[in-house]
Amino acid sequence: MKIIRIILATIVVSLSIYGLITGTAEIILPYLMLSMGGMFLVMGVTEFQKRKPVAFTSFLVAGFSIFVGISTFLSNLA
């Protein structure tokens, strides 16, 4: 799980830097939000295994990020 979290965090940072440098943040945003949602989902699973109450908040943030990523992706298609 730790390796997956590091990979997803690297993807998020890379996409953010790429969007800022190239000025294509509106194109990169859905992929960035989906990656962040995956990262928070992995963090939530890790915290849930440790029985920490912050896991519920991580799951909520992951769900919201994935929802925003999908809705932004679909709105870019139209």
C-alpha cells in the first residue's frame, strides 16, 4: 500500500507541475482529481487497517474527488 500511495502522490505532483508549466490545467484537472481520489482511497484503507477515525474522512474526500473528476471529465467531452 505504501508503494501505491507513493506512486499516486508522484502522479498528482507531476500532473500539477505539468498543468502549471504548460497552462493546460483545465485539461489535466480530471486526471488530477481521479489520481487524488485514488491516493485518498489508499490512505483511507491504510488508516482503516490501523483503526484510526480519520479513515472515514479520507473515504469521504476520496469519493468527492472521484465524483468531481468524473463530472469534470464528462463536461470536457461535451
